[in-house]
Amino acid sequence: MSTPTLPKSQVIEEAASLWGTSLEPAGCPACRHVYLVEAARLGQTCPNCAGGKLLAQPALLRPEAPELLTPFRYKLSDLRPGLEKFVNEVWLRSEDFNAEKLLQRAATIYWPMWLVDGEVVGNWQAEAGFDYQVKSSQESYGDTGWKTREVVEQRIRWEPRAGQIRRHYDNVAAPAISEQKRLLKLTGPYQRSPAQAYQPEQVKGALLRVPDLPPESAWPLAQGQLDEAAAAECQQASGAQHIRNFRLRADYESLHWTQQLLPLYVTWYTDDDGKPHTLYLNGQSGTIGGMRLASQKKGWKLAGTILAIAAVIFLAALFFAAIGTLFPPSMILSGVLVVAAMLIACAAIIPAAWPWQWNRSQMDETQSATGQNPAN
């Protein structure tokens, strides 16, 4: 099988303007993300990790401008109600975790995805599965004696199939950035249409993420998507309901790579220890993703306040107990106050423990959704 021809990337030197704009390459030494940015953004905080600064540097990318761009459906101000709800659902949150600060820090970003058109030409082999039913009887003994019940089983008959394929596929999606899967898990999917032809004025004021998976790196993933599409068509051509052990020896011809830019807002907040945490806002759907951490310090502070109140009530109970010899009814009040102090002291456990439990659930949820440890 021949090696497919892929678009070539090249190193673009710093301070070089690209894609019909005045944007130049800059990267973050902390998280290694590379963007095309306006010169005024050099030295500013990286929108991805909020831990490094954007510094001018060369970048490896296709010099050709992106072909497609999906516009922002929502302005940042439109997302304020949803962001406030997202924040307010967290009890005992840090002072830095508030909608106003998140909106002030939000960066407008376009991130890339590859769309590949191509023709698959070759030979295939597979096992095709055909559903069929088998009827049998099942006997059971009950109060009225033996009973026979008809049972219908669903089974699959597997048969070998082979053939040739020549099919053209359009707009097969392939990642252009290594964390695409994680990003889509956090922000939800994008509708690739309506997309517009790229125009330089559309990206004014935005940062453009540079692909870290150029075509030569993304090709194995794109090839897998083309092979899956071919397998589905071979299954359909066989009239089968299932297919397994699909093997394909093919050439991939007339490949055309399209870069599409997708809209995203990125912002961040800091936790009790000053560590930044990134939030992502889908510019098309408005979906917000990222960890929402509670403040353990606030929890301890509230727990301490509750314990102080319990201590004051307990001291009052001791006072009324002390004067009980002079005013016997005060002994009843003393007992009530002791019970109240104990209940209030027990309530202090809630704010002390809740932030830890909430943060643990946020980390577990993020790990489950993205299949990896939360990253910023």
C-alpha cells in the first residue's frame, strides 16, 4: 500500500504575521500550548494554565490559513446567567471563584480541528454477523402441574465475507490538538455547521490555538476514522447486522485536509492555596466545564464559628446550673442549653467535612469524564 501524501508543516519564526492577520506565534513554557496572538498579549497570563506567561517563540504549523471557522453563537455577556448559576451551586466557595472575576479573566480562543476528505481503495475481509431466532420450550412445575413455555432466543450467525472497496468520504473529523477528547468531554460537542469561510477580520481580538497534532501526526487517527467508515459500508453491503475482525488493505487517495476553527472562552480562578484552575465555556452551545472547588478554609472557619457559638451556649448552661440552688427552674433551662450546645457542636462537622467531600466528587467526576487526572 502506498504512503499517503500529507500537507507539510513548517517552522514559522517569531514576530512573523500569519493567516492574513498581524498575529504572531507565542507559547507558554509552563503548559507548552502555542497560540497566534496580538503583540500586545505577549507577557500576559497563559489562558490555558494561568501559571505561565505567553512568550514569543517559533511555531510548527501549516502556513496556509484555516479554511473554515465556526462563529461564536454567544457573546461573553450572554453567558453571565449560566456562569452565575454554575458558580452559585458551590457552597463555601473561595472568594476568587465568582462570576464577575471569571468574566473579567475570560479569553476568546479559536481552537482547531482537522477535516479530511479522501478515497479509500483496496481489499477487505471480515466476519459478517446475521441475526436469527431459535425457538425452544421450557418446562416448569407449579401448583397446577407441569407447564410448557415457548422461549425465543436471539443468536448471531457469523460468516466470512471479502471484497473490494472504492469509496469517497468527506469531512472525516480528526483531532488537531492532543487534548481534544478531554476538551469535548468538558464543553460538550460542537456542531461543525454552520461554518463560514475563514476571514482574518473574524478572529480579531482572539487567540488562535496552534495545532500540536500536524497532519503527519494526526494521520493515524484520521485513517482510523476512514477505516471505521469503510467497515460500516462493507457491513451494509453484506446485508449484515454485525461485523467483526474487519481487515482492510487500502490506499488513501485524493486526500484533502481542511482546518476548522471552533469557538471557546477560557477563564480561571484560584483555590485556597493560590493554585489556578481552568474553566472552559463552549462558544457555540454555552456549556461550561471544569472543576468547581469549594474552600476548605471557609469550611473550617464556619465550623470554628459554630463551635464558638456552641461554647457560649454551654457556658450559659453552666451559669444557669450554678444558680440552680437559688432558682431551681434555671436547672431546666441549663439542661436545654446543654442539649442545644451539643447539637450545634455536632453541626460544625458539616461545613468542616463538606468541602473535602465536594472536592473529592469533583475530581472523581472529572477523572471519569475525561479518562485522566484533572489538568490545568
